[in-house]
Amino acid sequence: MPVTKVTLKKELTTREPVHLRRTVPTQEDLKLS
């Protein structure tokens, strides 16, 4: 699961650094995906 989180965070960071400012949203990231 850590690998998926890192990949999601990396993709979100590359897409929008705003997600990185948000602690660590998991369900929100999935909804956005």
C-alpha cells in the first residue's frame, strides 16, 4: 500500500501541488482519480 500512496502522491504532486499541501488524503485522491 505504501508504494501506491507514494505513486499517487507523486502523480498528484506533478499534477497539482495543492494535494501535497493537504496532509495525506487517500479517499479524496481516489475520488479525484
